[in-house]
Amino acid sequence: MIKNVGIIGSGTMGSGIAQVAAAAGCLVTLFDVHQQALDTAKQSLDKITNRLVEKGRISSQEKDAIQNNIRYVNSLKELAHSDLTIEAIVENIEVKKKVFQELEGYVSDTCIIASNTSSLSIASIASVLKNPARCIGIHFFNPAPLMKLVEVIPAIQTSSQVLATSQTTIENWKKVVAVAKDTPGFIVNRVARPFYGEALRIYEEGIADFATIDHAVKSVGGFKMGPFQLMDFIGNDVNYTVTQTVFEAFYHDPRYKPSFTQKRFAEAGYLGRKSGKGFYDYSQGAIPPVPENNPAILNTILDRILVMLINEAADALFLNIASAKDIDAAMTKGVNYPKGLLAWADEKSIDWCVKQLDTLYNHYHEDRYRCSALLRTMNLKNETFF
């Protein structure tokens, strides 16, 4: 039973995880080396919980309980009593390793040490611990209190008991758990790459502009945000770096090849909403571009992006990254896709998927369009995912 939880890092993600654990009744110790960051996190939590009370989401008693369950500290030693610690600091593996080594000297032998990393190797992080079996990945999505999905990633060193306890704990925090293999990007950041990459490729080929591609994905596909809107929301610097990291981690597999367009936008400082300009202009008085409304073009755009997403999801299943159920849950609960990609493949038909991919490959003769062996085998056997 996990009762005492330590959180390392009081930024948006760390403080969000602290709120989730505190709301579940855990006693949380939130650590940050910077006192100002802790003060900001405390003020932010106060605003958030007050707003939840105003909206009737929680009672004033629940608000007080959440706030009283969180202790703010600037010494890592204060996490000594933790049953579970979750690190949510900068995405730098050497920094994480250094913190974990120090932390292990303070906590008990039974304390689970987890990283909230979105793509770094859990096995590598665990390797610096004297007891690597206690280490696991527990990846929340931003904002942690609102997003239902949590990816749980056991390293090859992780004990079965640590995996079971972690999974049960996160489920008790009212989250949907998707267990993923320790590979680059895990489930979501791996499977979602074509949502951005293929949209950028379509733009670079001159098939459609940003607004038309976004319009196709939303109006025909039912996605809440188009790829260019989402990249502007995430930040082109952040999104490009993740793409580059995944590309390098997969030994330059062309399926994950970054885009020069996004690289140039990032280099120009056109980062998206946070800089006031990205693929769209967010300055006051800016006139939004009008998308093309040709049904044939819109359907072609959606089909191309969708089949690439399905292919990636199928390959993740083929390589045992996660179960079909967890892959679809990850994409609907982690990034709000309108349907699970594998269920979508069943709906469109596996034959449709294979033919779409083969058409792309035969036209471009690029390995990025290679059809997953699983899709091809399922098509021959007339099988479905569900």
C-alpha cells in the first residue's frame, strides 16, 4: 500500500502529479531545489483548487485535504520516508541519474523510484541504482490532473512486484494505465509521430497549406486539434526535439525522420503560441487563414495521415510494445484521438490499410511507407484487431 509519495520537481508536471496523489489521499512531499518554484507551485495549487470548488468539482473540505496532504521541501533528504518517488525534472538522462543515485541513499530499500520521462531509457536510468529492480517509468500526460492516461514502463531490471504495485497505485489514483515496453517514445510519443510528420510532408509537397491540413483532420477525422495547431500548442522547439530524439533512438529509421520545415520554424523562433507566431500568427488582430474546402483533397489528406498512424500502432503491437487494448487506450486517453487506431483500422478494413500503404510505397519508394508485417499477415488471414 502506497501512502507516502515523494515528487521531485515542482514544475507544471511535478505539481500536477502531486495534486493527483494528494487528491487520492496520499501524503505528498514535493521537492524542488528552488524555493521560488515551490512557492509558485503552492500558489498555483491554491488557485486551481479554489477554481475546482467554484465549479462544484470538489468540496471545500476536499480542497483543504488536498492542500494539507502536500508538504513543500527543498532538501532531497525530506523524501526519506517515501514509499514511492516520482521524478519530474528536466529531460536530461545524466541529470536524472545523478538525482536517483543521491535519492537512493536516503529512501528505504522498499521505496519505488520512478521517472516521469516521456522517452528516455528506463533501463539506463535504473542502471545507476544499487537496486535497479525498484526502478520504473510512470509517465503522466500534461495536465496531469485532467489527462486520464498514465504509461507505466518497466525496465528489463524492474521486478514484477514493483510493476504490480505501481500499476495498482496509479489505478487507485483514478487513472487509466497502459503498460508499455521500454522503447523510445513508449506508446504515445512513438505512435503519434506520423500525426506531425506526415502532415509536414503533405505541406512540403505543396498538396495543401497548414489550415487545410488541420481542417481535414478535424472536419473529416474528428480530431479536436489539427497537427499544426497542436505543434504550435506544444511548441515547435519541443516537438522538433522529441521527433529528433525518437529518430536518433531508432537508428535513423526513415519513419521518424524530422522535417526541415519544423526545424526552420524552430530556428526562426516561430515556436507557436508561446512566441506569438508559429505555423499560425497569434498576434492581436491577426486574420486566421481560410482552409480549402474540396472534399476530395480533405479526404486524401486524412487518409494519408490516418493510415500512417494505424501503421505505427500496428507495428507497436507487432513488436510487443503494448497490448492492442493499451495502445488504443493510450491514444484516446493520452492525446484525445477520436477513436483507437487499431479499432479504426478494423472499421476501415485491414485490406484498405494495406492497399493505402502499398500505394504510397509504390509511388515514393521510401522506407517510411513500408507496411507493417502484422497488417500484411492479418490481411492474408482476414483477421481483425478486435
